Amino acid sequence: QNQLSGYLLRKFKNSNGWQKLWVVFTNFCLFFYKTHQDDYPLASLPLLGYTVSCPVEADGIQKDYVFKLQFKSHVYFFRAESKYTFER
């Protein structure tokens, strides 16, 4: 089974703060947990149809290691804690 996991910070398009979540990526889906010890995810996000890009200036994100997931009007920003995690 092919999967990646680790902590990411999640920001919704219209919110100010970042939420730290344990994220598992498998089968083209992100699963969000409060910690790596949780048995059940808080939420999941199927990624088919989403595009991955870096934020543009108009997004107003002034942080390093941020990527943007977008499908139609649904936009999510995620921030990695290191360059290594961001590149994965």
C-alpha cells in the first residue's frame, strides 16, 4: 500500500489561523487526524479533480512551504514544517 503521512498545517481560504493536523495521503485521498495516535479521521478529502499549485500574491499567504489545493470554488492551503516535508 502506497501512502505518505506527517503533520501539515491547514488553513481555510477565509480563516486567519492554521490548524496542525496529522495527514495521511493514500488512494488519492487525504485523511485528517488530530494526532498520529488517533484511530479515526476527523475528515477526509478525495483529491480527484483537485489541482495543486503554489499560492499567488492575491492569496495573501506570506509563509514558506505552502501549497494550494483547488477544485472549482473549493480552496485549501496547507503548510509544511520543513522543505523536506513540502517537497514530499
